[in-house]
Amino acid sequence: MSTAAMVVEDLKVHYPVRKHLFSPSKSTFLKAVDGVSLELRPGEILGLVGESGCGKSSLGRAIIRLNKPTSGKVQIGGVDFLSLQGAPLRKARTQVQMIFQDPYASLDPRMTVFDILAEPLVTHKTRDRQLLARKIRLSLETVGLSSRALKKYPHEFSGGQRQRIAIARALILEPKVIIADEPVSSLDVSVQAQILNLLKQIQTQFGLSMIFISHNLAVVRYISDRIAVMYLGKIVEVAPRDELYRSPRHPYTQALISAVPIPDPRLERERRRIPLTGELPSPINPPKGCAFCTRCSKVFDRCRTEAPVLRSVASAHSVSCFEVEKSP
Amino acid sequence: MSAPILEVKDLKAHFHTRRGIVKAVDGISFQVQPGETLGIVGESGSGKSVCQMSYLGLIPQPPLRIAGGEALFKGTDLLKARPSTMRQLRGNRISMIFQEPMTSLNPYLRIGSQLIEPLVLHCQKSKKEAWKIASEALAAVGISDPEAAMRAYPHEFSGGMRQRVMIAMALTTKPDVLIADEPTTALDVTVQAQILEILKKLQAQTGMAVIFITHDLGVVAGIADRVLVMYAGRLFEEGTTEHVFYRSHHPYTQALLRSTPRIDVTQGSLPAIGGLPPDLSRLTGGCPFYERCGQHKDVCANQFPKVYWPEPNHRSYCHLEEAV
Amino acid sequence: MSSDGISLYPPTPAPAPASAMVPSEDAMEEAGVSLWQDAFRRLFKNRLAMGGFFFLVFLTLVCILTPWIAPYSFDQQNLQYTLQPPSWTHWMGTDVLGRDLFTRVLYGGRISMLVGILASIVSVIVGVVYGSVSGFIGGRTDNLMMRFVDILYALPFIFLVIILMVYFGRNIFLLFIALGLTQWLTMARIVRGQVISLKHKEFVQAAESMGVPAHSIIFRHLIPNSLGPVIVYLTLTVPSVILDEAFLSFLGLGVQAPMASWGTLISNGVEAMEVAPWLLIFPATLLSLSLFSLNFLGDGLRDALDPKGARD
């Protein structure tokens, strides 16, 4: 759709793995992302959830070309992002920026805040020093920091403040798409809400589209408009927020939601958890057929031989499961 | 109520650093009854971990200094006990499990060798007897092939499995108290649910007391009988989960509950707690939450509040109670 | 964001979220304290390191001022006063040709220090550039570049230097370069290791995702953050090079007579040890003191620059 902010088509990130030194190379692959397609609408926040090893971070990094995708297409603002090189690539990068998980590692410890915020502008040839200074000060204001922060170094700030600086840096090039990779997971609980509110506010204020990657389903419920659930490199369910939590259709999504604790003792006592047997299979040897077949309580024969695809079961709600196909 | 198995009275543990004295634990008192689960909730810097590790002698004493208080385990003051007594209690009558199972297990030894260690050391079991008990413990935590697991190395296990092994190891000696310090924080949520089930089941079977330290209010709601809310080395509130979650009397607890996203409702807004956690080396004698509290009074800046009892078994430390 | 370019200026001022305000900002001072400043503060407290530092400063000053300080000229022979022990006219005595040892020690110090510093600079420049490029590019290029380093490592440096000396003649600058070239290998490995570990850090990934070109990433991000181990290793390279030079001179391959370095002085001193021990004691003591100072300074720098110690 030409009106989408970003379209991902069948993106794959496969890492060749050598079993031992002399085995033929490129015979086994670690399938971090195994054929993901999604669409990010303008002005929406798409939550991307999953547990460790599901590939959500790899997907985010592949989209922004920090990992090298093995195949697939990424369209940002109508431009085929993955095929660009050199100067057009550098220019296109201003359209999509990333906020990283670790506020302690995502800022260069040897640079002042001013330098950190100036770097993107200087890289993209902003020569007018007054304009540079104004943009920097404005981006700091947007994230709620005063310009007294400019001469300081990252280690002089708390985790939440550093994350604000990282957000300011992501905003300063005025991108259309922001990929936030677990932006609050390393922060204290009392600071998480501040940053979540800040992200919501800037998204509304600037009309950004955002992919919010997280393993925390409660956080994702608060901030997202739509949510995609990933398992072992594939998307298993996509739905608008309330729909997903009200009626999750994929067995994994159901188990996942039932496992998240609620800060409400009476509810916790009464809850029935959907147990998940077994362990997560290795992404080096994903099971044939449906990736979830080794742990699913509703598994039947077809699941083990054939891999299901995402099919729509309601408006804007797609699920990749044969059981759901049987009785939509 | 029977006698508490663990009773900590006015514990003060300070770190003496070059930048000043960091009052990591500043006057904490609580009790644990046999068979109950006490949840200790706090953010980083609250002192929740230091508090437990300090009276067990697990923190080197400089730079830590116990500045006062008592820690009575079955009547014995652990703070005054000899190192040899402490060594007999740790891993035997009082067991601990930690957040990172990878670093708690020796990567060079098989699981079996590590599991039998506390049994041989503390319970004078022979290696053969210990091996059997350990295998049974592994089965009890839900490991399907205990014999194979005993012969395996830690790196062959996933995070969830290793944490089960840690729990098994902690329980082989049938301790009176299990202290679990953020045991599920590093695990996936589905694995966390499994581990919490195992802990609940084992606690019901053995009747041991559990001190569960975490920053996750959802986890505490599910596993604890009573809850302690800590902040900057102080105790703010204590009560049953009913008291703390539904009838909290402390602004911090209330603000924390309000600012935690929930999975069961769509929240239009999340009232955040403004400001930053305090610098523990620069605390005045007043309430450490003073600057961030939306309802503070002048007296809060200089004086830490006395205890108030809104209900039986429910205490809160806040000056706002005074007006009532 | 709107497309008019300067859209960070909102048309109406956006209400700043109250919860974002940091109440404790007034407590912040104006200028920041960089990690370097913090490190130097810690270094100043280390007495051994500071002792070594001041000794080296003193030594450097003396070496610079040698032509004015030295009472005699270094090749001035006085055959009536050979092998004199230390006295008021000759503070460190004279050698077998009646030359004043003190003067020769001073001039020798100049040579040794010069060799040490210049050779180290050569090793740093070559090593840092080579190592950072290799580490950053990675993959097969990195593999090849490091195998080349491994091969060079296997060659005994002394043969290399001998060959160079024989082929090009005995030239003091050649000596510097040759010695520097033997040291860059380890420097390259150190820098490469640092760069590889830094490459995956998120601030480098952030720069990549912004479109910062590779050379900017290497020079603005990777090298400044690798400087810690580089500086430490540098202070350990200098003594190493001085010793190498001393060794070469000992073998007769270093500076030519009548010019002397501490190495040649020690070599001569050993020969005359039984008759005139002062000829050995003075240069050897000074060499040892310099090496100790450099080592203490290096240790102090390593401790001061250790990021783990920074957050106290």
C-alpha cells in the first residue's frame, strides 16, 4: 500500500552456522528471522512482542540495516531501503532511526551531549552553526532536559535521563519511522512510565510511526495501537491492541498472555494459566512444520509437516495456525 | 501466631565509600513466619537485596558495616554469630537463589557434583545417599531425566532449567528459609510462570518460609502472603497483599501501583512518578521520597515518619497519617 | 513531522510533560567532568605513579638542557685522567679514554629517551591505524591482516634490525624506525581487540544507523575509546624500546662511538667492571630508575583509566 509508512516483505535473516571446523560451510543456518512481512501505518505504534530468541530484535536491526538481511524487502516511504548504497542510503537513513535498549551503552562515553546530538546533523551536512544549535536545544526541550545538559558527559546522568538523550538524538533528524528496541527494559520501574509517556507524546506531537519492540506484554498494551506476536523468527499473530488481549487466537499468544502476572492478588489467585510444555527449540534446527508444534496443546498431524501462514480471521486480525483455520 | 522463624529488628547496614557513607539499609524491621512467603518489593537502590545479604554475612565487611540492629534466626542473632556458625547455617538452614543462574553454577563441574555438595558438607550424607537425594530433588522441580541431568554441565541447560537446578540445590537440605533474590527477572515470562509454580508447590510440600525479592509487582501479587515495600534503604509499608495492593496507605506504593502497566486493562494514561531515585550518599534524615512525592508536607524533608498502623498487621511510614 | 525542514519548531509550543522535568537539575554544575578528567584526578592520587612522572619530567628537562648543563663535551678526551673515580671535577668519574662520564651519561640519556619516544610514536601510529582498520572491517580482510601480523611476530626482531643496519648503514633514525616497527605488532593487536569489542556496542551501532561513514566511526568513536589501553601500553613500550636499543648497543649494533647511549655506556661499563665499577653503576642506575618510573606511570595510568573504577 502506498500510504504505509513502512512495508516489510518476507524478510529473512539467516546466519550460516558451522557444526565443526571441517563441515561444509553454509549447510546449517540459524534462522533468526524467517520470513516476516508486516506493514506500519502512518502515525501508528506497532508493538512487536515475543520472548527471547523469537527474533524481534534481529528484525528491528535488519530493518535498519545493522544486520544484513538474507533476503526480503523493506520499503520506507515508498523507497526500497535494502537496495540502496552510498549517498542515497545515507540520505534515506534520516527517515528511520533507532532507540536502543541500554541507555548506558548507546551513548559514546567520551562525547558531550552536545557532540552526541550534533553528530547526526553534521553527518548530514548541516553547516549553519546557529541552526545546529537551535535544533539541538529544541530536541533537548522536547525530551524534557534543559540545555545545561549540553556540556555534560553521559556518565553524569541517570538511566532515564540518558534514554531521553537517546530519544532526542533519534528525533533530531526528523525521521518518519522510529524503531524502539526495548527502550524501557533497562530502566527502573518508577522511570519506565515517564519514558513511555514521553514516547507517546512525541509520537502524537510529530506524527511518527513507531515499532515498539518489547518482551513485556503489559508495557506493549499501554503504548501500542496494533501488536504483532513473534515466535522463533515468524509472526504468529497480528491484531489491534484490544482485540489481541481480549481474544487471542494463536495458542502461543494465549499461553503468553496467561503467563504474565497482574499486580492484583485476587485476580492472580483466580487465574488459570495455560501451561507450556517443553523448551524453546533451537533456531538452528527449527521443527519442520509449525514452529510451535513441539509445545502446543492443540497440535495435530498437519502441524508437524506443514508450516501455516498468516491468515485473516477478523478485521485487521491475522493468525498463523491450522487449528484456527479449522474453526475461525 | 507462632514464633517467627526470622526476625530482623532495626537493621542498619552502611557502605563506607570514598564519596561518603551510603546508607543502603537504614532501620529495617520485619518478621517471617514459618511456611509463609514474604515479598520484598523495591527498585534498584532500595536496599532490598543488601538487606538480606548483609545479615547472612555475604557482603564483605569493609566496605559494608553493620551499624546496628539484630537478625534473629530461631532466636540466634546472626549479626553476632561466629563465622563458623554462619557457614553451618548458610546453604543448609537458610538457602539462597539468585537472579543469574549462569553465574551461580560452576561451569567446570557437572551438575551432580554441585548438587551433592551441600548435602555432603552439612548433612553428613555419603556421596551415594546425596546423589539419590539430589536426583529426587531434580525430579521434584520438574526435570524429566534427572540421571542425565546430574551428569550434564551447566552450559547444556537453558536459563529456566538452570534456575530449576538452583532451586533443587537450595532445597536438598530442607532449609527453614529460602531467600530468592529476583530469581525470575532474567527469565522469559512463560518460564517465569513455570518457576513460580514450582516454588509454590515445593513450599506447600516442605513448609519452609520464603523471602521473595523482586521489583515486579505482578509477581509479588501472585506469590506472596505479605509484602514489604522498600525505598532508598527504608521501609515504607508492610502488610498482606490485600492491604498493600487494595488499601495502601503510602504515597509511594500507590504511585508505584498506578504507574505500572497492566495486561488486563487498556490504560489511557499512566501517571508516572516524576524525578529521579535519590543519591544514597546524600540522604538527609527526612523521608527519601520527599522530592518526588506529590503530597509532601514540610516536615517530610527533615524527619523520617514514625510507624502508623492503619489496620492490624498493616503498617505504613508516612507523615500524612498524622492528620487523620 | 511536517516537511518544511525546521519542523522541530512546533507551531504552537508543545506542553512539556510535567513528569519529565528533573527537579534536581539545580544541583548540577555547569561544565561536565569528562572521563579523562576523572581519570587524571585518580592518577594524581597515586603516589608511585606521580613519583615516576616527576622523575621523568625532571629527566626530560635535563636531557633537553644537556648542551648547557654538561661540563664537558662528550668526546673530549683527557688521557692524563683515565679511569678516575668520581670527584669534584668529574662527578661520575672518567672512562678509559679520560672522557667525563657525567657528560656522556647526559648525552646518552638524550639518545635513549629520544629512541624510546620516537620509536614508540612510530609504533603507535602504525599500530593504531592498522589495528583499528583491521578490527573494524572484520571478516576475511581482518583475518588476512592479522595473519600478516602473526608472520611478522615470528621473525626475530634482532635479525630484522641487523639486516636493516647492514643494508642501509648505521643511521640513528633508521634505528628509531626499525625499533618502532618491531613494537607496532602488539599495539595493533591491542587496538584491534578493543575495536572489535567496541564495534558491537550500541553507541557505534547508533552511529552506523545514522549514516556516519566508516572513517568517522573509526576516528571519532573507536579510537578515542580505545586510547586507554593504548596509553598504558605506550608507557610500557618506551622502556621496552630503550632496553632493545641498549641491547643492540651492547652488541655493537646501536649508536656508533664516540656517540654513546646508555646501552653503550653499560656495555663499556661491564668490560671495566672490576677496575672502574662507577662506569657501570651510574648508567645502569639511571636506566633502571627511568624504567621503573615508566612502569609505575604505566601502572598508574592503567588503574586510573579502568572504567570500572570510575563509578565509585
